[in-house]
Amino acid sequence: MRVLFDHNLPHKLRTSLDALGSHELVTASYMGWGDLTNGELLRTAEESGMDILVTGDQSLLYEQNLTERRLAIVALSTNNWPIVKNYLLEILAAIDSATPGSFQAVECGTFRRKNPGAEEEFRDRIRVDQVLVGLDASPEVEIIRLAA
């Protein structure tokens, strides 16, 4: 099967799956389709004989009319390589079982950014607590604590 990897997926995913499977795997960027919108990419991929599109865009199911599509779509829950690399066999199984016009979501977990301000607030709170230990509480000292 000819499998197209959307431009939003890490390159390491293609090379890792290439070593495991027997499909022809190409990226949208390699094909010169990196700038195509979702609808244009689906149409161009079908016209070029691609069988499957692997994407990290789960909203594709809701944004595009997928009825009467020949292209099978495998959508990953994340495109973050440190997470995706642990699900190579599940992704390959979805590719292997894809049928024309099907949509398969592969749950790989999700990537969540830490709240950038929370770590700084935590460090400030520790500094305040450390200062409190060494202070002699007197009426002249006003201590402002951060909200927990």
C-alpha cells in the first residue's frame, strides 16, 4: 500500500515504520505537498494513487467530508515523537487494517505543556516559606504569601 504521512508528523515516525512494515511510505513534504490544505491534500493524494493518509490532525474527520473518499485515514491522537514512538506497532496495525474510505483513530496519549507560570510560582512559594522559617515575627514585618 502507498502511505502518505501528513506534514504535521515527525520524520522519525516514517523512518521507524518503514523499518517495520512492507508499505511504500512517503511524506507530504517529500511529494511537494507540504503547503496544501487538508481538502487539497486529500484530493491530490487520491489522484496520485495514495491508499492511506496518516495524520496527527484528529479534527480532519469533522472538517472534511470524507464520504465517497477512496483514501483511508489513520489519525493519531498526538504528533509528539517522544509519545508516538511508543505506539509504532499500534500505528502499523492501523495501517495494515485500513480499507478504502475508512477512518481510524489511534490513541497514543497526548502531549501536555506544563503551565510555565506554575513552576515559577512554586519556586517563589518555597523561597517565601524558607524566609519565614528564619524570621522573628514582629509587628514591623509584613509577609505576603502567594495564594496556594
